Amino acid sequence: MTFRFPLFYILLLLHHAPPCPAAPASGGGSWSLLLPSIGISATHIQLLPTDRVFVYDRIDVDFYESPTLLPKDKCHPNTTNCTTRSVEYDIASNSVRPLFILTDLYCCSSGTLRPDGSLGITGGIQSGHVVRVYKPCDTCDWQEIPSFLAEQRWYSTNQILPDGRQLIVGGHVTSTYEFYPKASRTEDSIRLPFLKETKDPKMENNLYPFVFLNTDGNVFIYANDRAILFDYVQNKVVKTYPNITGGEPRNYPSTGSAVLLPMRIVQGKVELVEVLICGGAPREAYFNANNGTFNKALDTCGRIKISDPDPQWVMETMPLARVMGDMVLLPNGCVLIINGAGSGVAGWELGRDPVLTPVIYHPDRPVGSRFEMQKPSTIPRMYRSTAALLRDGRVLVSGSNPHKNYTFSNVLFPTELSVEAFSPAYLDPSSVGLRPEIISPQNRFNIQHGQQMDIQFKVSKPVDPNLVLVTMVAPPFVTNSNSMNQRLLILEGNNKAIATEKLLHKVTVTVPASRNVAPAGCYILFVVHQDIPSKGIWVHIE
């Protein structure tokens, strides 16, 4: 995507993040229903640099006619059905625009925002070798590249690399990885024995592996109950981590969720890199659910310092057991755990006991005091529900279809077409006076790795200059509890906000110099004051 704004000021102040605000006894945050129906169930979503959310689901049109229609010249081939399976949700207008897609991205593809702001999606059950590219604009639609991938990819994971390629790892029918774009037309997939080793007979438990780009350029890959640090250039395992304490599976269909915790840049480097994995299901849960018995989900999280010479898992207990949950990095450095079920596993009709109450995780608090319950929703978000951070600090919550077809009656959990927003406590009206407003630079502008910049912001109440920081968030591709490429950086600065005139302040910050830390592409930048974030602005690292 092209950003046409000048290279003006920017970014951030480094200071230890204050703890996230405590939730009231009744639960923090608030909920609002945005649309009762967007026409499809949001199985896959991606926030785009246009402030629109790309959404798609299955393309086999015979089982359900969406009320969201394509233009008549875009009907599906060999059918009179003009209903869409892909839409673009406009946050500002609270409306949807149908998109046309010929091949089936469903069940289950993966993707990422590419360095130019376009969306690259790979695989799907019916079209597993296809790559699709969507360049966001008011009239743009899909470009499809058939037979590109060497392997059929469904339930695989994408990770953007420092050189701008997409690393595509694993899937239902393969224990390999490959790249998009390819280095040459003849480039093939490459075997990764770790994926075969982590596959449980008849239930797998290693689909949609958790993949994170480490700051040394290698990738952390977690599947089932274990992890490796992998050098994809040399095709070798650099480090094998201890199995997670307890040995229970955390990947599909025993679906947990994972995040790379916020990374703080000090003197140009990130000294501490940590991964947090929460929820999942006992190893026998998949077989039991298929036979009508629904095991309680896991209530534990494992946290590990992947940059440590002798890394060990630190286990924590959540207030609620959860399988099929989503984890969202919030602008202030906290983690929102949302959606999912209290028992069962991922799959059609295999989950029970919806978990309606989100939880905030505070990474910097002592163990035992990190979880806080939030205000519950009233809408169950079960199998194939999704959640993603928006630029205004809200979290978009959507999806849920635990049925083979769209089913709206006579079932425990009907197919859900609605879109909600969860507003964390930092958006409470009582915090308006402490909330920063970014004055310069303007939204959507280009920056360079290693560039030092100023960012000017306004706050109506007195500013504590030592409680200001700026964060930069890479928006993820979200499906099946896997938020691919989600990343939050606490940028390095001069550790003090300087008052420039009435209500105005400035901080000087440095864009990360390393592509291993911040791959080129689109990020949302926030100023955070006393744990309350501004509305973000889009930045593009070239």
C-alpha cells in the first residue's frame, strides 16, 4: 500500500510500562453490537491499513444464501447464486462491501499483511495450492495465483520474514514448509521433521502451529506440547525447548492460543523475548468429544523466555478454563484473552460451555496477580470465532460456527453472523482527560528503519512525563485462535515527554533498526499515557 504523507515526526518514548488499570468488581470494559449480520460468519479476519476489516468464510454456496450480494456480473460460475463469502467491513461507516473470490479459502487457509500493505492468503481445503492477493482500495478485488504452492496448505501458519517473504509452515496433509514468493519457479517445499514428530495419531494436535519471528532472525515454532527455534535459511533446529509443563496439547483441535509478549527496545536491542501460551484441551478430549463426553478445557498458561540460555516454562492458572480462545495484544502492553469454550475441543459440534467473560493478562505483575476478569458478552463465540484490535483501541469480536453448514435454529450454539466491539477499561469516559491525541505526524506515513523522530501529542489534563510510552502494533491475520504475525514493540526514546506549549507535549523516539525486530510493513502506532492509549495512526516501515 502506498502512503503519501511526508516523513514527518514520529514515535516513542521508552519507559517501563505501568501496570494495566484494575477492573472494577463487576468487571471492566464494555460491549456494543456493531452489526447484527455482515452476511457471513467471520472465520478469517485481517485489519487492513485502510481501517477496514477483511472477512471471509467458505465459498460452497449451496448450503446458505447470504443477504450480502455480489454485483450480477460477479455471480459464482455455474450457479445463479450471487451471495458473497468474502466482505470488507468498513469501521467508520459500519457497513460491508462484498468481494468476489473464485477459489475456496475456507477450512482453513492462512495469511499475512505483506510489506506493501496487501494481504497474501495461502491454501484452503479445496484450493490448497492457490495463493491469493488483495490490495486494499475502494474498488479492488482478489487476484488469484493457481497452482503456486508446492504442497496443499490447510491448517498451516504464515509468518512474515525480514526479507518480506511469507513463511508457510505445516498443515493437515504435510510436514513441510515453503515460501511465498518463491526464490525460483522450481523452488520446492522443505521437510520439517519436527512437524511429523508432534503429530498425534488420528487427532494431530499440531495444526495451525504457533510461529513467531525471533529477534535473531530465526523462528520459534510451537506444535502440540513442545517448541523449537528454527533456522529456515540453513534448514536446521537451533534450539529445542523443554516440553510444556503438564504435557497437554495446545494446538488444533486441542486449540489454545499464543502471543509473543510485548518487546522493549533498549539501546537498539531487545534483550528479553517471551512467548505466552494459554488454554487448550487434555490429550484425550478430542476422542471423548466425538463420543459425547466433553472434557474440561485447560486452565493453564505457559510462559517461556525464548531468548534465555536455559529457558524454562513458568506455569500460571487462569480464572477460567478455555479452549478456542483468542489472545489480543492491547496498545498498553496487556493481553486480552477472549472467546472460546469451557469444555470440548475445536471441530463441528465438539465444544460446550461458552466462556463469555474476557480476561486481561498483565505481563508485568507478579505471578498470581496477572489475570483480571472483564465484563461478559451475551453472545457465545465458539468454534471459528475471531478477535482483532482496531486503531481506536476497541477489539472487534466476530464469528462462531460450530456446524458443518450455517445453522440458525434447533442447535445449542447457532451460526453467528454478528459483529461486536469490546472496549477495554482504558476507553471508559472517565479516562478522556488522560487520553493522548496524536497531533503530528498525520495518519498514514512512511518511516525508515533506524530513523529518529519526534511525535507531538495533546492531553487535556496534566501529563506525568515519566508515564508516557509509544507502542507499535503489527495487526495479525486471525483464524481458529491463531493470530499470525501479531507483534507489539515498545519503542526506544529519551524517557521523558517534554511540554512544548499548553496541552502539547513531544517525545523523541527511534524506529527499530533491525528487520528481525520490525519487518517492513504496516503498523499501528499509539501514544500511551498512564496506561491509556491514544487512537493509533498507521505507519509504514519501508
